[in-house]
Amino acid sequence: MTGNGNQYAGNPFSAVAVAITTDAVAHHPMIETSAVRKAEQELRQYLASTPLAGAGNVIAVSGDHGTGKTYLGVRLVQVTHAESPSASAMYLDVASDQFTGLYRRFIANLGREGIRARVNDFYADVVADSLSTGTTVDIAALVRNREIEPDDVVGGYQMMESALLRQVTQDLKDELRSITDNQAYATALALLLRPGFDDVVWDWFNGSAPHAALVERGVTHRIDDEVAALDALGVFALLHGRKGRPFVLVVDEIDKVLTGRDIATPVNKALQRLLQVFQAAGSFLVLSGLPEFRRELEPDVAQRIGTVIPMPPLLASQVSVFADLAQRRESDLPYVEFPHAAVERMVKLVNGNPRQIINLCHALYRTAVEQRRAAVDTLMVEEAMRDRSGYVTTGEVTAAIRDLLVRENISYSTDQYVGNRDSFVDFWIEAGPDSGFAVLVAESVFTGDVDDLVIRSRAVRSARETVEVVLVVANVLDADAAQQLTAHVLDKPVRYDPRSFTEDFQPLLRSLRQRYTGSPLDAIREWLVRIDLANATTRQMMEKLDRDVSRLSEETSNELTTLRERTNVVNLVRSTFPDDPAGQPFPESVAEVFHDALAGLDRLGYPDTLFDRVLGRAEDASEHYRRVTQMLNRLATKGVYEAAGTVSMLRRWIISFSNAAASWYATDGPAARRPGKARSRLDALCRTYERVAETMPLSQIAPLVQLVAEGEADPIPKQLSMQLVHQQVTEFTEQYRTLGGKVREMVLAELSAP
């Protein structure tokens, strides 16, 4: 392994492992699974079909979060675009829980000119039919094949344009009759060929009420409900599938629109018609989502799906190949070996989930380079699993358990020894004269933790005649360790999942409650204690509210100052090269990404408000001196000054990146719509930022974050304070390190927009 001391120079593995939905995915190392092979096989068979009319296909891709569904969908679009000649393909991710939202994203991706081009196909056929006899036969063939535009021929041969357009309308009605009896679509589409109707037709396609010019031609309804949206989707799918042209549509996260609600019968019927249209028009539709979306489909709809492709867990051999390929594509970075034993451990601990594996590879590679290791090992894997960002703390788990105990009206005590020194329990519930129920909470459990947990379990059991023990694991629960522990606890250990913990743990508590033998007097005493605790909590909340209100006016002033600073940065990138008439205005959506990054940094560690409160108050000298002394003592806390320097550098890097991105966009933006030197310069810029982001010691800003978070308020318990700080730092770390990839994706999306 090559290295440069303890310097950290970058990472060939993604920090967040979320698929990028632009052409950049073609350059990412690919993990070829059985699902990838099957999906590509289905697609290539479809693309090779001649003719395509009636040979369409609908497939379903099914898998949990992080299993690679999005990557597979984007990959299919890339394969289609790589065909010679290039075929039409589109990727859509569902952003709402209604089919109307899906339709609007679809129509936006098609664009006004894309729809007009398909209508022009009808016009070309009509013009060619009119020229198909006599001396104009050769001209007709050129028009039909779109080698000559029909408008050029109509004027040159003095053809009657109005009659031709009436025929186009009729042909559209005949073509669309197979999916809808509503002739408004044909009328509106034909009007795109007439000057002056573009805006009113486009507005109607996007759900607006029909303009008077459309109403007088019979277009009276709106495309503003799910049935109309599905029918309109079918109309445009049919237009794209004419003349044997392949059309591939990938709809990702379809579960958002199918699950969690009751779908009315008319909507189900419209969905069934849509799938029929894709098959009949010779198009290829991919529905991708969580496994439960298929259970929500009506039988008549489900039977239209030809193939179901489940996303399998990754195998150790596949991960080994991926780790090697990812590093060899970054040959300027140090190479770290991923031995088979370590890879097998990774795969087993995350059940082969691709996203979690890539996250692990990122963390392990970083650790290996920083510690100058040539290879990772199984101990490093387990440590990385313990430390992975986004994992819950034991404090969150104990809070959830406490909430359930209160909800079930069960008395309990916490953090105590029920017997000898090994008998520590997180929760203890007396269930009788010599019996009880113990809850142990662990952050993560691997095979190396089993012996200690068994000793604790036995010590707790020996403390009473009858004791039941349950283990709750906050994060990683190794399957081998769980099997070994089952013989020593009440049941198999409970893995904490915020979405299902109540359902998993509540039955145990209710079973215990049925055996609870406390007297009525005990219940009254417990009730009075609860009232007293509630009153104390209310008093504390009122005191805190009073302090917060007293600071509101001065905080508002400081926040306005901060807002002006961030606005200046956004204005800076928006106004790059204002005097250059050829320069391109920087996209507002991308500028907002930089704005959000700076705003996140300000919320995290912006100490100005603390200083202003101390030095800007008009008060007597003794009180002023006390506040200054208090602030200086807090600033002297270990790591605060280092954190302030790091925050300053973070801000400088974000501003420099925004300036560089705006400069590139003004000079190279238009040329980057296609792969080439301009896009390569954007890639190099974003990758340089990512290298910088990886080297920044973001964990060092925690002391300043804690100082700013506490302000001058009464200190909160240290454990809770550090949990909040860790969560905030983790969230900002993800935002900061993924800024380069996000900017690249959004810039390319803006450039590719119609």
C-alpha cells in the first residue's frame, strides 16, 4: 500500500451509497447480480424484437431499501441510450402519493418539443400519403422517413395545410381510440402544429383548466385527477411507441403511490389500461419499489406484469470484485486489500445489503488509510459496524422502553444491581415477592460479547427465585451471537427498530402485566408519584419558555445578520460574470444547495450570537464581568478553539466551491450537455471538492457545536447533550461530504431539462 503518512487523500467508495440518477452511473463500478443480469436480458430481448408493436413488456423490480433498485433502473436507461441508433428511455422517481404527481414528472421530462416531435410524425405520414403517387413518390419516402421536414414540403408543393391538419386530428383520434374515447387529446395534440396554441395546450397538459380556445374545440375537462392522469400517461406512451420505436420507462419508488391508502376501483381500472397500453404499443415499462407494492395491486393489474425480479443480497465474491474494481478505477489513491474473511463478515452482518456494504467499505477504507494498514480485518469490520453514523444510541432505546412501560402503567426502576456485581440491569420490574423481569440494553452484539452477556444473565437469574431476562440490541445483532444467547434469555434478543419496536416489545410487557400482583394501594401511590413528576416537568418547561421568550428579540437580530451573509454568497454565485453576454446565469436550484450547506454550518457552530450576548449588553460592571468570565471559561474548554478554526475552513471551502462552480457554469455550462471536455472539467471540480471534504476533520467541531447548542441556558444532562451533538455533527458530515456529487447531479439535471 502506498501512503503519505497519516494524510487522508480521498475515498473510492461513496460516503452515502445512493444511486446517482444521471449518466454518471455509467462510470461507477457495477456489482453484477442475478437481478442485473435478468433485467438486462429482458431489456435486450425487447430491444431486439422486430416489430415492437404488441411486443411490449412490463416487469417489476422488488427489493428493500438499499438493495440497488435505483441503480438497476438507471442502468437500464443507460443500456437503452447506448443502443445504435439510440433508443428513447426515461427514468422517473415517484415524488408523491398520487398518480397525478407521477404524470406531471413524466410530462415535464417529455417536454413541449418532445411531444411536438411525436405529433409531427403523424403530420409527416399524412403529407407523405398525399405525395405517394406520381412524380412525388420519392419525396414522399423522404418525408415519411423524416429525412425532409413536412413543413418544408407543404409550402414548396402548395399543399392545402388546413386539410392536412384535419387529417392529422382524425388519425390521432383513430390511433388513441384504443385507450380512450375522449377525443380531446387528439384535438389538443393536433393544435401543437398550429401557430399560437403552444402555451394553452401545454398548460392544459400540465393540469390547468382548458383555455377558451380549447373549450370551443371540445376540450372541456382537466387532467387533475388520478384516472385522467393515468389515461394521459397512456396517450403519450402510445405516441412514443409508434412505428416500431422502442420506448423504455422506469418508474422507481412506485410503492409510494400504491401503498398506505385505499385505491378506488376507477383508478385500478385506469392503471390496468395503462399497462395494457404499454404492452400493445410495444413499450418497455419497469415498476420498481419495496416488496409490498405488489401486494397492493389488484389481480387484474398484477397479471399484466410479465416478470418479477427480486433484488438479491450480495455475495462475498461479488463484494470482493466490487472492492477491487472501485479502487483500481482510482489508481492515484492508496490500495487497501479486502480479504475474503473480512468481506464475508461484512456480508453476514448486513445481510448482503448493497448500500450498507458500500457504506462499510467507505468507513473501512478511510480507517485503513489513516492507520496505515495494508488490509482490513474482521475486527475492523465489527468496529466499523459499531461506529457507523446514523445508528441509534442506547439512550434512544432506553427512552423507547421507558415510554412503553409508562404507557402500560408498569412500575420499574433503572440502572441497578439486583444481586452481585455482575447483575447490572438497565430496567428492573418487580413481579412478585421473589420474582422479576429484567431488561438488558446493548449497543451492538457480536460473538465476542456473548460471554459477558451470559455472565450478566446468569447473575440476574440467580438474584431471585424466578427471573425473566430479555436483551434489547440498539444496532447490530450478529446472527451467530443471537443464536448463542437464545438459551440464556427470555426469548431471542430483540433488535431495536423504531418502526416496529412497539409491536415487538409490547406483548412481553402485557404478558407481564397480567401476572403483576401489586395491591390497589400500590397503584394509588404510583399514580400520585406520576402526578408529582408531571407537575415538576411542567414547571421546568414554563421556566425554560420564559427564558427563551426573553432572548427572542436579540436572537432575531443576530439571525438576520447571518441571513444577510448567506444571501451574499448566493448572490455571488448568481451574479458571476454579469457583464458577459455569453455567460449563463447560474441555476437557482444549485445556488440554493450552497445556501443550505452554509445555513447548516451556521446552525451547527456559529458562535457570534454567544459573544454578542456577553459583550453587547448594557448592564452593571459586576454582572458584565461575570458574564465575560463565564464565557472565557467555556471557550477554554478543550478543543473549542480548534473547532472554531475548522468551522472557518469549512465555510471557506464551501464558498470557494460555489465560486468555482459558478465560473465553470458561465463558461462551460452549455457545452456540458453532452459528454466531453466541459463535462470532464465539472467532474474534476466536484471530485476535487470531494477529496477536500474527505480530509476535513469534521469530528473535531463537536466541542464548538456543544458550546453553541447550550448557549447561556441551564446545562442539560451531559449524556443527552452529547447525543444531540453527535446527531447534528453526523447529519452535517453527510451533507458536507456529499455536496460535490449533489452539485454535479443537479447541474447536469438543469442542463438536460427541456
